[in-house]
Amino acid sequence: MNYLVGCALALSFATGSPVAQADSAPTCTDTPNSYTAGWQTGWAAYQVAEKSPSSGATTRTVDLPITINAPLAKVWAVYSNLRNDIGRHPFLKDIITHRTCDDGVMQTIDFTALENVPMGSVDYPAKTQAEQRLFPAQHYYLTDSYDNPDVITHQKITFTDNGNGTTTVNEHITFTANPLLIGFTADNGASSHRAYQAALKRDIENGTL
């Protein structure tokens, strides 16, 4: 499949809106690299799994709220920047971007996250294929990710101005995997997100970010 067409179909499927109904053609920048083919393959597998989920798949959902002593605009700018996760998310080693698009309402980033996931006494070098869709005017974003074997994560991150100079961020995360992996996936995923939330809060509040 042509990469441009594949991305358009992926975006259409993920947002639930036909590409033809987009208000305007997005401005896109491609940054092909050695990981792009892996993203294409992984995203195609994600689409198949979403359309025809395994009958044995199990889902767990968590909400991870955190309040940060900083105004909404500041917290949004820092929190929604993928690069700020590096060095703060305990598994994440790098973010490889393949394509960015902006239609004036939504910003879309297709990327591969390189992670070292602890599995007992060893680390598993995971390559998570993902797409982030940001809605700056509404101050929320969505992230969908896929890992072999058919481990899917959906995230909705919302930002609330508390009116007193603080901002509450909530990560609503749904993990889907087979029953043998769901406990490990959800527990490790939630704990790693809590760790990077705490690191972002610390570095926003102390002025590092």
C-alpha cells in the first residue's frame, strides 16, 4: 500500500471520520528512516486487529490523574511534546518520527517508540508503533499504539484548568492483549505512566521544562 494512502486510511479509521470529509487537506511532512517500514507493517497489523479483534483478547482500563502546579498552557505545551517523555518514561529510549500532519484542527504524528521493557531478569527491546493526534484548541490528545503480539493501547489525555494556577491531567488508558499478557501489559504500562507523570510534574514545577 502507498504510504500516503495508508496513513490517510489509518487516520480515517482511528478518528472515525472519512478522509473525504476532512475540512481541509492537511499539511504533512514525511521523515522516512530505517524504522518506517516497521511502522507501516505494524500499523497495518493494528488496523486488522482493531477491525477483527481476537475472541480471546482481554481489556483493562485505568485512569491516572495528576495535578501540576502550573497553568494549562504551560502544562499542555510540555506534556503533549513526545520528546519530553525521553529520559522520564522508564522504558523509553527514543522516539522516531515518520510523518507529521496538521490540518489546522488536529496535529497527527506517526512514530516508533524504542523501549527496553523489563521482563524478569532481562530487558525486551520493544518497537512500539504509534500514532498521536493532538487537538490544541480543546486541550486533549489521543494516542494509539501497537506491539507484537497484538498488544494494543488506546490513550486519551485530557487537561483541566483548575482556576487556581494548577492543571489536572488525566490519562485514560485502555490496554488490550491476550489473557496471558494482559496482567503484565496493564501493570507495567500503568506503573511506567505514573513514573513519567511524576517526572514531568517535577520538571515542570522546578522549571527544568
